[in-house]
Amino acid sequence: MKKSFLILLIAIASVSAYSQAQFAIGIKGGLNFANLDASSISAAYSNKTGYHGGAFVLIKLGKIGIQPELIYSKQGSAFKVNTTSFDANYDYFNIPIILKLYTIAGINLQVGPQFGFASGNVPVGINVNNGSTIVDKLKGSDISAALGLGWDAPFGLSIDARYNLGLSKINEGTSTSAEIKNQVIQISLGYKLFKFGK
């Protein structure tokens, strides 16, 4: 009897939560300001401007939202070893899973993990030992922590500013023990194509 009553309460709570939930499917895109964290490698790195774009699903219940995304992102860095300049371009398919904490007027704080999958096998870093040049290759995956601020504006628009801090090294490490990590600032504009619920 108690078990049946508990199941009934859970069912009622689930139906109530579902009836109050908001669902949205949309697209987003914007600019990247990317760099690499590689302080232990003897190269001078500088910011690289790229772009990103993709789709998202927003599930919102009250002041809390969950927003998984699928994003194509152009990242990398420009760097120089001695007098030689290099231009590193990395293509990623990123899957951020963002927790959105809403405050007032659609403004929200954002935090969550991001899982990245690199496309291609390109040089990621250069180290010079005794006059020889050593090149690492890009790993197939990347894990980042996403922190940001957003605004769910009227008419289905959204604006996000997000910092993706690399947690795992992106170089294979077969030729150098140095760790190279992604650092990306993203400015995005989104639009909700479909909305369901209240």
C-alpha cells in the first residue's frame, strides 16, 4: 500500500513538472577567440579568431534549464618558434551540456562540461630541442569546462558569452611531455525555431 502510494506521488510530481516545463529547439552561431595554453613549450602563442555554429535543445523548468548543444567550432592559435611563424587551425565538433541558472528578465548563468571531437590529424605544438623541430599531433578528443553568461531575449532570440577552459591536453605527447590545452571565448547569437510548453 505504501509502495503504491509512493509511486502515485512520483507519477503526479512527474506529470506536474512536465506540464510546467518548457522545451525549445534552436540554432546558434558566432565568433571564437581561441588560444592555446602551452606555457611550457618554447613558442609564442597569440589569439586566433574563428567561428562556430550548430544546434541546441533547451529544457527549462522554473529557474533552471538544461541545454545540450552540438557545435562545429574553428579553433587553434597562431604561434612563433624563434623567427618562424605557424598558423594552427583545428576543427572540432563540440557537445556542451550546459546548466542554466536564471535570475531576472531572462538573464542566466551558465556552467557545464564540454566534450570535443577533433577532425583531422594536424600539428598542435612545436618544441625546439638542440636545433631540431618536434611536432605533436592533435588528439581525437578534448574535455573543457564551460562558464558563461546569457540572455534569453524576446522573440526567441538568445545571446551568450562563454569561456571554455580546456581540462585535458590536446597533444598526443609522443614527442614532448608538455601539456597543450584549448582556451576559447565564444560570443553567440541563437534563435529558437520551435517552442513547446508554457
